[in-house]
Amino acid sequence: MQVFEPATEQMLAELPRAGVDEADEAVARAKAAFPAWKAVTPGDRAKLLRRLARALEERVEELAQLEARNVGKPISDARGEVGSVVDVFDYYAGAPERLLGAQIPVAGGVDVTFREPLGVVGLITPWNFPLPIASWKVGPALAAGNTIVLKPAELTPLTAIELGKLALEAGIPEGVLNVVNGPGRTVGERIVEHPDVAKVAFTGSTEIGRRVGELASQSIKRVTLELGGKSANVVFADADLEQAAELAPLAVFGNAGQDCCARSRILVERSAVDRFLEALERAVKALQVGDPLDDATQMGPLISADHREKVASYVDEDAVAFRGSAPDGPGFWFPPTVLAPASNDDRAAREEIFGPVVAVIPFEDEAEAIRIANDTVYGLSGSIWTRDGARALRVARALETGNLSVNSNSSVRVTTPFGGFKQSGVGRELGPFALEHYTELKNVFISTH
Ligand code: NAD
Ligand code: MN
């Protein structure tokens, strides 16, 4: 299997391509490793996770370079992402010794609930944040005592393979974390259908997520899905407009718009639209688009030629208000593009583009802002900009979305839950609640008669 560098269109690596047989072998190894891994004491499991965090920490720069070259993302972003992966393993290293059950008052005896690991879990990840998203699943899965088959995306498998090697280096036993590099149609589907896989945690498109859910239902597998988004950045006229506009570009053009949390609809109160667009234009034109390996770069290329074609299909030239820059020559470049004024009925405002294209949609009042923001099948993230604290809370409670920021575009923190409402998914990752998705509750009643 060949892996490319989207900024140069050159081949970056050639790897073995797994098929259904290798998927089966990985599941068999994970199954064989499960009893011993489940029996590792909570304290020792915590130590191993900490050692994995340290092993990753020593390799931050190397992993960041690999990710930046393979995904085409700015190196400064990649460094931050790999740093956050270290934090994920440190955080979940705290979990094995804190997986609390319950003791519930009952008649005639003592009742105890335990949190048991599920067994073999299948983890399937997308190409846009390869190592972070793998860590959001691997961290809690290992902490809870499961063994793993991880299938990274075909386009960007390199850092997941390194994660597997580092787990071995850290002393995590062979067979506990298996990485299988292969196509979704064959290896992915086999993992989802395999009778020895207890749970699938999938991150990717809503379309494939639906297929994963269908296949998994055959064996009543546990399923968590982190899917697409079409999030709104809601800007009220009383907000710090300069700041909202200055920060808006990276909230949608970060990772070249290939971000499930991209605020790809900016809803602006009508009386502020002109002032907001002026400030937004300055910010978009100032965005540094270019070589991912340059420290100053803020946006790189798209992942592939096919994807660039798909993104371009959403842009109607007549609807473009302004654009940022993009280099010529090799590389799958696409300039940051602002469509304004747009309507929420436009195709570009309804479908997840997954590229650097944003629709700016005017609204009249708070009620209309909420109606437009919620008028989507998705519900992953979003932002609210206002100086009115009561309004911020009112709107936050009214929006049908899993992750909101007020006067900020931040989406993901290691310690807080992340996931979607509606067709953006099922379940949560990160923070304490993720552990519920990697454990099964067992209740035991002990008679005292
Ligand atoms: P994708 O759905 O095309 O692929 C995701 C993964 O699923 C890949 O590893 C792929 O090989 C595998 N796959 C493909 N077909 C499969 C099948 N039939 N059975 C099992 N596995 C299969 O997604 P992508 O193009 O890699 O990533 C982009 C999408 O991911 C966007 O829609 C984006 O919003 C979403 N995403 C969501 C989150 C989130 O946390 N909600 C985060 C990142 C990306
Ligand atoms: Mn895809």
C-alpha cells in the first residue's frame, strides 16, 4: 500500500496491505492476550500506560514530522496534537485504579456492581487526526483492561503503526494492541462483523458510520460512533466582533477544514454582518497557507486530488465573497474560501464539505439564530460569541450539539467529554465518561441468609 505526502504529491512510504486473513489473525491474537491483560493489576496497568506516555513524549518531534508530512497538516499543529496524545495516556493511566463500581442497598444480602472489560475491541479511525483519534480510543480501552485491534485510515496509517511499536517498547504485552493496516471495505468490515470482537469504536463519515452500525447490529456489538459535523459559529452583534472574526478562520480552516468540529457555518446577527465580514476578510487574507513543515504555516493542502475535487464542487464562484491564498505547483492546495451572504438552504451550508470553505449566514434575532444553527442533521460542536452571559447560557442550552464554546472556538480537551448529538454520533470520547463505553456493568447479589 502506498502512502503519499499531500504537499508534494510524492510517495512517503510503502507498506504491507492487510486483508481479511490478517484481520482474523489480529482478532485471534487480541483474544488470546485478553485473559492475561485483564488479570494485570490496576496498579501495573497504570504504570504501563504511564510508560507509554513517556515513550511517546520522547518521540514528539519525530511523530509530529511524520503526521505533518502524511496528513499535510502544519507542523506546529502536529506538535500540539502529539503533545495532547501524551496527555491522553497520562490521563487514562489514572483510570485503572479509579474504575469504581457501586454497592447498592438491597434486601436479604449485599449487592455489588463491577465494571468489567469487554474483551477484544475494534477501533477504526479516520485520516484527519490519525494519532489523536487513535489515542482517544486506545487510552480508555487499555485502561479498562480490553485488548485491541486498531485499523487506521488507508491514507494515513504511519503514526498508528508507530504507536503499536511504542506500546511494545513500553512493556505492554504482545497481542494487547494490534495494528492492522488495510482497506475499510475488507479489513474494516471484517473487524465490525467478527464474532470475537465485543465492541467497535468508529470515527469517520456519517455514511460509513451508518454501515458500521448496520453490520454491528447483526451480533449486537457495542458501538460508539464519532461522525461528521456542520457546526455553527454564532456571532451576536454585542460580541467582541474583532476577536470573533480574528479567530473564526482557524475554527474552520484549521487542518484545511478537514476537521469534524469545523465551524463551517458562521451565523452573524444582521446588524453586524458588514463589520464582521471586513474583519474576517483581513484575517482570512493574513492566513499563512503553505509548506506544512514551515513553523509559520497555519494551513496546509487537502489530503488528496479526489478530495480537492469534491471540495471544489461545493464552491459556486458567484457566491464567493473573498478568498485567502494558496501556493501553486504540486500539492493538493485549495484556498480558504468564504461564501457570503449565504443561506442555510445552500448545499454548502447543509453538507459536510470537509475543506476550507465557510458559509456566512445572516440572522435577525436570537430565536432565528437557534433555529438556523439547529437546522442540520448534525450536532457535533459550535461556538457562541456574545458579551451577554445570560444569553450565552440560554443559547448554549438550546443548541442541539455535543460540544460548545462561548467566546472561544475550542473543541477538544483531554479531560472533558467529546461527541455528537443527532447524526454526529453515538457515545462520548475523552474525559471520565469514555470509560463507560469500554466496560460492561456486572451486578452480583450475595445472600446473607
Ligand atoms: P471514512 O468514513 O471514509 O473512513 C473512516 C475509517 O473507516 C477509515 O479507517 C476507513 O478505512 C474505514 N472504513 C471505510 N469503509 C468501511 C467499512 N465499510 N467498514 C468498516 N470500516 C470502513 O472517514 P474519513 O474520510 O477517513 O474521515 C473523514 C470523516 O470523519 C468526516 O466525515 C469527519 O467529520 C469524520 N470525523 C469525525 C470525528 C469525530 O470525532 N466526530 C473526528 C474526525 C473525523
Ligand atoms: Mn472518506
